[in-house]
Amino acid sequence: MDRKDFIASCGFVCLGAIPLGVLATSCSSSVYYAQHTRTKESALIPLSEFNDVQPDGTTTQRPFVVVTPEGQRYPIGVYVLANGTYSALLLRCTHRSCELQPQTTYLVCPCHGSEFTIHGKVQGPPALSDLQVFPVTVEGGNIAIRL
Ligand code: FES
């Protein structure tokens, strides 16, 4: 390989690395895996797990958290809804079972692009079915997800 070929090769490698770096950055998730307690029938998440303390000391509310209860094959995304209630969704795509990537206002499947609302309703193909939704209650400072 002569100098000219080497430089051309390096250029293509560098050009290829830029989109990968951007992709890695954009894929670096802001997913927060919440602490929780597993009971026989539920996963209990302290409400404080939704608090996100900023570097300046202020606290904001996380739009969602993720839990991985023991015995569950897929994680569960727990969203804060507009009316102050919560939705708990199995992060399993109803198309071909890939694990979903929760975003702030929707969920997306990395395999074929299906999208779901934070209520678990399918809103983009190829999936045709809604997500599994778990009953949620608020009990004594915890969100209880009945599994
Ligand atoms: S497995 Fe999710 S869109 Fe295909």
C-alpha cells in the first residue's frame, strides 16, 4: 500500500467512524434503571426514583424509569402520564419480541422500527398489537406494579 492508498483508506475509516460516533452518542441512552423491591406479586418502586437531581441542585422529574424485576424476561418501562398516573409496559415488541427502547414520549423497536405510545398502543408498523400493560397503583410512597 502506497502513501496515497493509505491516506485514502484512513479517510474512509475516519468518515465511517464519525457516523458511528454520532450514532453511539445518540444511542447512549438516558434510561434510568430504578431501584425496586420485588414482592411475590409486585415490583415496588419508590416514587423518589423519578426524581432527577441536577448538577445545580434542582430536581426534575424523570418522564420514565425502567425496572428489571427478577423473574421477568423483559424489562418494564414505567411512564409518568399527564394526569399524574403511571403506565407500566413490558418492553417486548409485539412484532417479533425484540426489546424496545423507551424514549421520552414513545417507545421504538430497534429491530424493524415499530413504535408504541407511552400507554402501550401500537402507533407504527410492522407491529399490529399493543404492548402488555401491567396494573399500577400508588401505595405508601411506592409505585406498585402488579406482575
Ligand atoms: S421485532 Fe419489533 S418491529 Fe419487528
